[in-house]
Amino acid sequence: MLERYKKNTQKSAELWDRAVNVFSGGINHNIRTFGLDRCGAYPPFIVRGDGSHIWDVDGNEYVDFWMTHYSQILGHNNPSVREALQAQIELGCHFGALNESQVILAEKIQRAIPLLRKMRFCSTGSESTMYATRLARLFSKKRLIAKARGGWHGGNDSLAFHLKNPFTDEPFFDGVSFDYNDRESFDQMLATCKDDLAAVIVEPVLGAGGGISPEPQFLPHLREQTEKHGILLIFDEIITGFRLCYGSAGVEVYGVEPDLITLGKIAGGGMHLGVYGGREDVMELAKPGTQDSRWVGGGTFSSHPMAMAAGIAALDELHKRREAYSKLNQMGEAFRSRLNTLFDERSPFGIATGIGSIIFVSIMKNKIELPLTAQKLSEVLDKEGLDRFQSILMEEGVFGYHGLGALSFAHSESDLTKTIHAVEVSTESLQR
């Protein structure tokens, strides 16, 4: 398997041999093997990106759906973002002090999402959800955090539990969970621990759990019940923020206002950024010197000038294109429909999920019953089959994860046609 890939990626193979000697597992982010290691190969080492395409060190070109963990909605090497970064580097990289750009970026984010009455910047999504839940515990004087099973909120000890089926308890995590899109499951969780619950955190669209969009009454139900019991509701919009619209998907698309929101990825223009904020009375506890305040924010590289410059440029570009989000979302819906038609015809156990420009593909052992939940999907997921599917896509020049990933404003119809062909080849291989 993947002999053609191995033949065409010999420089990547050499780099991989060197990487495994210096990094544990050869990588610095667990998913960046992209399943290729489990198929007897190694990931490509990427050297360049432009628009919807990337190139590896061997010169191979790929249609990119991973798009820097979904961050590059404008496409790689966007001219406006590149020019902003070049202008900033002329002034200096980082000073460890306040800078004008952090104020400008925060004002732009606040205008797009007025719910963020006060916010803080950090460097990663994992930090932003960690600080948001820390504030929730301080504000409520309660200890438990609830999340959807299969939800990924970063690699911090507050939230890295119940990630994969079976959703077993880990001794060093302290949280509870419920099934996404299952109001009964949520209510059962609430009945057992509402008095100890500081906050519920949820992605409006479940990301790593399958790119699953919410049933119409699911998010409103969470808002109603958390408000009723004095529990904070946190929307993790690190993926969905500025992805489905110019602003918050939870507020603008689904009409539900949480107490706190976390952002990252797109808002940083492809650079390192985490944002957490919302209700002023909650965020007041992050203010130094406030009664009952606690240390909730730091980081040498928080509000890094390069990230601020990239974020400002990206949001300016997206604001110009805010009316074009509907076209991008329609493009995603149509592409998912084409994929599911292909799966129905050629592979009865493939499914494309997501909403708008989010495109996930799962390979299953058998058909799944609707409505989708992360638990249902994980129970029937063919992990080996998905690894093979993903690897053959790579061999065919399509780069992604979770099956594919997300569209950008830079993707073209020819990109989608190439991808459909690659999916056809992959599904045919799975039948052998």
C-alpha cells in the first residue's frame, strides 16, 4: 500500500527518520501523522502553501482541506496577511509589553461579537478554554465542568476527558459529560450534579466528534437549563468563530447567547491566538486587584504582535467578504451532497458530515442511525478503514484530516473535482 506515495516522498522519508530520533513519536502534535504511520508510511513534510494548495519538500502538490487546522479560511499566503506580517517584522517581533495592535484586534472582534464585553488574549485554544473554565469555577464557587462526549477543547487537564469511545473515567480529570444532540442525556447529567456544576462547555458544531451540527432545539435547551440552574454556558468557537459567518456561529447562526466564548484559529489569521471573554461580571475576576480575583492569564507570547497583525488583516478581509459567507457555505453543502451520493453508490459505509464549509468524512463498520451523536458515530467508526481512506487521499494529492477538513474562499471547482476523483479511488481501494 502507498508504494507510489513512498516513491514520490523520499525527502519526507529521510526527514521522518530524523524526526523520530528527536521527537517522541516523530511529531509535536499527535494528529500530525495523519494516520499514515498506521498504514506503513509517514507524513509529508510541507514547505510551502498558496491559496488552497500546499507543496511538500519533494515538490508534490496537494489540494489542502486541513488548512492549518481550519485556520486559513482566506487560503494560504493571503497577500493582505502576508503584507501585515512583513510590516510588523520590520518593527520587531515581540516586546513582552502592550502594543497598539492588540487593542485594534480586540475592538474588531468585539464589533463582530458584541457579547464579548470583556476579553483576554492568549496564545492557544487550549489556554483559552482552560482560562474560561477557571473563571467559571471562580465565579460560581463550584468545581465541576460538563462537556459533550467526543468534544475536543484542547489539551488541558480541565477538559481533556471523555474524548473517545469508550468514554471511560480518567483518574486525573474532574468532569462530567453528556451526548451531543441528546437533550435527555443532558438532563440526566444535570439531575445528578447540577449543584456542583460551574459551567457547561460545548462547540456549537461538534468538531473532532464528527463535524456534527446541532439539532434545532439542542443549543436552546442547554441555554434554558443552564440559565435556570445558575450554571455558566461556554461556547467553544475556536473552529466555528468566523467560519460560518462573520462572527459567532452560536449567536448569529443558531440564535443562542452563551455567557462566555472562546475563539482562535481564523481570528488569528493563521498565527497563534486564543481568545476568551464574555460577561463583564465574570471577566471582572480576571482583573488584577479585584476582590476575589485569581491569576487566570499570562503567557510570554500573549498578544504577540505578529499574531495581532495577522488577525487584524484577516478580519479586515473577512469583513469585506461577509456577504460571501453564504456562497462558501452553499459550496460546502453541495460538495457534501456530492460526497454522500458517491458513498451511497460506491461505499455504503461512508458518510460526509458537517455544516457550511466544514467537511468531515467518516468510514463506518455499518450504517448509522440518525440523529447523529458523537457516541453513535464512534461506536461504528472503522478507524483502520478511515486511516486507509485518508492515506490513499494523500497519495492522490488531497491533504486533510478527519476525512477532509474545511473549505476556504480559495478553493475552486477544479479542487473539488480532483477531490471527488480521489475519494472514488479511495473508496474503490476499501472494497478490495
